Amino acid sequence: MYLIICRHNILHSQTYRHMNSTTLSFILIIIMVLAMACKSKVSSQDNNSVPTIINQDSIPTHNNHKQISETEGSVFFEYDSIKYNDISQTVINPNYILYISDLDQNFEIKKTDFDIEPLGYRNTNYQRFYIHFDSVYKSDKNSYVAIGRTRYRDTIRSFEGIITLDSASTAHSTDISRSVGIAFVSLYGHYCFIEDTTTNASGKIYGNVEYDCIIKNGQLLYDTDGIDYSDTYKNRQYAGQWIAHNGNRTEPCNWGDFRIPNSKEFDIGAGIFFPTDEYSDNGWQLYKARFYEYSQTTYDEYMKDSKWWNK
């Protein structure tokens, strides 16, 4: 464009109007050569002014990308291929757990030696709520039948219901867990339990549930990572509502292992779950007494209460 304008100005200039075409062409060639030389110099200066600020060693190679992609893909595929396995006795109501020691990272499957009966509450005053699964069995590819008992104050009610798994987080693994061949995944679902209608003041319990699992050797297992040292450890978190069969009353109803979902100001414990004094008289007396009264009598009473379904 610049050359076209120059040519136009030269051709219409009073000074060069009487020059012949050969002379004009010679002048235009000279201008073109000078313009190309200037452009080359500017371009060279621009290239030299760009600083090298990228550390080449920090750029992942193609092989690194491939390795990460294959690892993540393999872990996710491992879950995807076993997601319909029966987890009734390994996650929902486990007889055995994969124990992870924080001392030597010794990953081994053994019979549960932790008290994993859930802690729970019902109602806005955080009245203690107990629930125990007598049996759980798989009924469909992602559904389970649960049969058990609940206890609220002094009344024990039997129940039956369905737990349905809806989705899962992408399985992941750490450097340590990858070296021993395990991965972690969280399962999400919903449930509905129907208490025996012949029992006084019974109802329906429904809501959402989250299970934290470990994948080892193609099996989904209850995740115990942190069970013996993490202050925030929790698992099998059921968050929902209890609604009376006659429909005249609805109350929050939540329970879980080691911690209770939606506890808000109720749980003031640091290392473990611990109810605040304001609500401690709502069924939590024995739970608190075992920490304050170091006697065999208190311990025996607590242990008997913790196996309430055997009465």
C-alpha cells in the first residue's frame, strides 16, 4: 500500500511530471529496496527484544503427559468396571475394612476393630438418634435393600428401605497409595427407609448419602484413611429428614460414622465428635459420661447402650 501511494504521488508530482517512464521505474525500484531493508531491520530488533523467561526443564514432555493420562484413565476405568459390584458387606454395612496404618502404611484387609456404629440425631434439638442395619443385600445393579432398627428416645422401631447409588467422584490415588495399588472414590446416592407402621409414632426417613471408598484389587472397600489419626475423619454420611406417617411432623434426621452431617453448632469436638452442653441432656448423657467419669460402671453402661439393638 505504501508503494502504491508513493507511485501515485510521484506520477502526479509537478517535479517529476516530465520524467520518462524508465526514470520513474528506476526510482520506484530504489524506494522498494530501501523499504524492504528497513522492514528487515525492524523485524530483527523485535525478535531480539523478546526475553527468554520460560524454563525449558519445567515444560512437561509428551511422555509425561501420556503417563499421567494413562494413570488417571486406568484408575477411573477400574471404578467404572466395578461400580456395579456388591458393596453391601464391604461399604454399606462392612464386616471387613481395609485398614491403613499411619505408622508404616501397611495396607491390609482385616475384621473391623473400630466402633463404626453411627452417631445421629433427630429433631432441631439434636435428640440422639440410633440406627442399626441388621442386613443389607443387593437388589439391582445400583440398588440395595436395607433392613434394620431405629431408636429414638426409648422406642425401638424396625424398618425396611432402599439405598440407591446415583454417581461417583473420579477415582484418584496418591503417590503412596499408587505404589501399593489402591485408589480412592466417593459414592453418592439416596435412600428411603420406612419404619414399621404398627409402631407408635413411626415414620419415613429419606435423604442423601455419601460413602468414601477404597479400590483395591478390583474391590470397593470402606475407606479408613485417617480413621486413627485425623480429627475430621468421617464416613457413611446420611443427611435427610424424618417425616411422620400421618404427615403432621417433619424433622431433620442425620447420622454418620465418627461425625454427623449438618451438625452446625452442635458438634464442638476437636479430635472426636462431642456434643455441646446445651443439648447434652437430649440422649447424650452416657456418651459424655464415658469421657468424664472414669469408672467401670460407667463404661459398662455405655457399652450396653451402644449395643441397644440386642436388648
